[in-house]
Amino acid sequence: MIPVKEILLPETVDEVCRLLQDTNGLSKIIAGGTDIIPGFHIESPRFVNIERLIDINNIDELKSVSVTEDYISIGSAISFSEIISNPVINEKLPLLVKASRTIGSTQIRNRATLGGNFINNAPCADSVAPLLVYDAEIKIKSIAAEKIMKLQDFLVKPYRTRLMSDEIVTQIIVPNPPAKLIGDFYKLGRRRAVSISRISLAILLDVNNGFINEMRIASGAVTPIGTRFYDVEEFFKGRILDDELIKDIAIKLGERIMEVSGVRWSSEYKIPVVQQVCYQLIKGIERRSL
Amino acid sequence: MKISFVLNSQNMSIEIEPNIRLLDLLRDKFNLTGTKEGCSIGECGACTVIMNGKAVNSCLVLAGQCYGAEIITIEGIEKDGKLHPLQENFLKSGAVQCGFCSPGMIMSAYALLLKNPNPTEEEIKDAIAGNLCRCTGYKQIIDAVEKTAKEI
């Protein structure tokens, strides 16, 4: 049973902020609806009290992509299909495009949005690990204020973020990645399409004369929420990237993921697999760096 | 709430409850029962329709979100009482058995051919990856789409 009594169709972000202002937490923003509407269907406790939906699909500002010398700014209500077909995002953020292609199906990608993916903050949200290695920040607006926050800080725990009930995420702001950083993304699910991620990893690497100049690693699904591993990145900085070191990175990452996630029934399977995924990803990046 | 939209090339205006889905609007208000309800959570694709030129799961769109949209359902693709070539080729290729997935499958293929008239086999597989068929398997369905692409 869908509890909604009213759907509002604002045309500006200011209007959204005003609508969010005068309620008692019974309003929720809807964009693609691919999490909210099945949530209603299964009577998820997260969605039982929603009486007003504020549909943001008619707001152009939230669908636009712009580039400056320093950053790429992406509207939060951009769909994954729009990400996949956007030439600027393809050029600057290839890992985000690769992850977007693995999401759901064509029908889902035509509706589901980038903002919705991390605002819902399911552990398996496929776009989060790429956004984290790209050091993404988000712009949040309310009637009272506008602020910018690191995505990593915005994500609290599964299905929880720092978003307040009177706020809307308007933009995802990604600093232009240095051209020397090349990377890859891998998602492991139980099947090839319409698949919930079990493990995903995003890695960016800058190798200079065989030395690791910079490395960025983020996980999805295998950790409770998308997580950057700054300590692992720092630990291997400046080291010579050879086969032994890649194995060491993979082992260390597996150990850290185990610490973050705790021992689970699936750990015996997942940890060796995540280590193998890490090894293969870095091997592939190493080949492309030569 | 009142919504106006285009349904199978006809302008429509209708008073609806805000808590119904596009799927319910099509089946219950317009009697367009070609669009099927399968899983209701966006995994099976039986309810696929075209919204503004793109395939969507009508179980994951609220009717109130369709304001001003252009919707095409399986009933809207025949012309002058003649089946669409996709429908013809599904029949000819043995791509229909129980028929429950066929409307959604055909709408996904229809959306693909709208933007890509000459798809590769991989592109066809990708376009129908969100549509489950439990009878014929997928080979005949892919054949039917390939055949249609060659004809039109």
C-alpha cells in the first residue's frame, strides 16, 4: 500500500526548499523512485510515514552537467542513462560510467539517479565507490543555508546520511582528476544484470617510473557503506609497484575490510575474492600505465 | 490530483489518486491490460512501457509523476489494425510461449530500435537484460529483434 496523499511538482530548487520547510517530516523528495516505490511495496519501515512526495524531475538545474578548469559539477537528479551517454563524464570520470553501466537494467538506469543512489545509501549502491575515489563533494541546500560536504562525511551508516529533513542535495562536485591517475572499477554480483552487488572496488593509481605516486581505493557492498581506505593508500605510497607489492596491497586491503565489516558467515568466501579483485584491478591498471 | 499526458498518441486528462502507479493507471483506469504486473519491484520487466522515448518499469513510476509525459504501451504500437513488425516477428520466431513477458520484452526492444535501428546482439541482450522470460529462453527473442531490425 502506497501511503502517499499528495505529489508536488516544483520547478525550482527554492520551491523545493520551501516545500520541505513547512512539514513535520512527512515529506520526502522523489526523483527516480526506484528505491522508494519498491520500498512502499514491501512496506519498508523507512517509507511507511510518507504522505507528501516532492518530485524533482522537472528541475533542469538538477539534471545539468557543467565543467570548469577545477571541477565537474553534476546535478543530483541526473539518471544513470544520462551519465552513461554524457561525453564529459565519460572523459573525466570513466569509473563512474563503468559503475553506472552495471546498475540494474536499462529500465532502472533510465529512472534511477546519482543523488538517489547515495542518499538512499544502501551498502550495495554501485556509484558510491567511484565517487569516493574521485574525492566527490556534494552541495546541500535548505531555506537557511547552502553547504558543501565531502561525500565520505555525508554517509553515516547503511541507509543513514547527514541529510536533514529540510535539505536537498543539489549537486555532486568532483575535482578534475589529474590525468596521470588511471583506474578501474569492478562489481561482483550473482548474475550479470539486475544484480545486487556483493563486492565492488574502485581503484585509481598514478605510477611514476615504477613508483606509486598516488593510490586511491574504495569499496562498496563488502563494507557496511562505501568506504575509502586512506591508511592502505598512504602505507604503500612511494613504493615500487611490482607483483609482490600488488599482492601485499591486496592482502592488506582484505585485512582492513575484515576489520571494518567484522567476521560474517560469508567472510571465508568474500575476503579472498576481494583480494583477488584488488590484485586483478591493479594488475590491469599497471599494464595500462606502462 | 489531475494529470494530463499523452497516451498512445492521444491527449488524456484524468483525475487520479496520488498513490497509484503508472501500471495501475494503465490497467485499471484505461483498461490497457497488455502491460503486465510481475514482480512489482522493478526486477522482471513485465510492466515495461515507453515514457518520453525510454523504457521504464511502470511499477516504479507513480501516475502523478507522469504529468506532461508521453507514454507508449504495447497497445500503441500497432498501426491501422496491423501488428508492429516486432510483434509479427515474435510470433514468427517462436519468441512467445505463455506470453506474459512478451509485452514488456517487445517494449524494451521497441525502445532500443527507437535510438539504435541496427543493434548488435550484445546491444539487444543489454536492452532486454531487465526482462525475464521463463518459457522460451532468450534465443528466439533475440532472433525476433534482429529480424525486425533488418526489416525496418
